[in-house]
Amino acid sequence: YKQHEVWGKFFKEEEPAEPYVTEFEANGIHYIFLEKYVSNDELAAWVTSTNGWFPGEENTYSGDIVIPATVTYGGKENSVMGICENAFKKCSINSLTLSEGVVYISPNTFEEAHLGALYLPSTFRMWDNFFINEANGYMLLQGCLGLETLVVSSEHPLYDSRDNCNAIIETASNTLIVACSN
């Protein structure tokens, strides 16, 4: 993982003697900092389930959720890098909007979740075969139930959701990457 094109840049040269994990809540959203995920010497926050790093059965996110680009913790403003695996597992969410600056959504984020709409910013990026994986199908939406609206920012440099198609299309090749099943 340290050599990975995307993940590798977030790891320090030396691993800490013990992993440092900070979990906290701000404005109804739960976050973690991992000491080893570092960008320009600042800790990057990741959205996690309402039960923390390892979600249990009682994940309570619901309604309309906006993930901010930054979050304040300990008096310091930090970037929100992305959303952890299973963060919205078994949740019922009307809409989820990622603010400009949020970059990643981990695979299986929406496992068994009811999600009505997903809005992705121009800063959203994929890595490897994140959306398309022969063994797992569409990993971004894997396990997601009821998605009716899928929109990528019109400012995104690589992808679009032209003509309200409720899909992600690679603009240069005109290739459908993933679409709502409804």
C-alpha cells in the first residue's frame, strides 16, 4: 500500500511505534484521523460510521447529508479526504453531497444502504479499477439500494453526468462508467 500511486503519498516514511487513531464527531458527522494518513503535514479527516472505525448494526445516519471540505478539531481546520468503507452501511439517506475538496469514497461505503441521491464534486477521484471490478461489479455503488440520482460536478475534469443521465461518464472516451440501476 505504501507504493500505491494514490495511497502511498499519505504515508510517512517511518511508521509510528503504535497507530494513532482519533475519532470525533462534528455537526452530526463522525470522523477519524489516522496519524499515518498525512497530506502536507496536516492530518486528513475521513468520514466513518456513527459507530466509529468498525461499524456495528446501529449506524444512524439519515436524511440529507453534506460532507464538508474541512472540519475543525482541536482548534485546527483539517481537510476531509474521503469516506471510509462501510461508513453508511445500513443507513437510509435521502441525499449525500460531497463538498468541493473531498476526494475519495472507499469501496463498500454504501453496503445495504438506501441512498436516494449522490452528488460528487469536481475534486472526486477514482483509483485503479475503483468503479469496475470483475469480481465485485460496480464497487462505488456495491450494495447500494434505491439510488435514483447520480450527479458529477459539471466542473469535473474527467467525468460528467450529461443531460441528467444519472450516471458517471468518462468525458474523453464517452464511456459509461457507472449508472443508477433505477
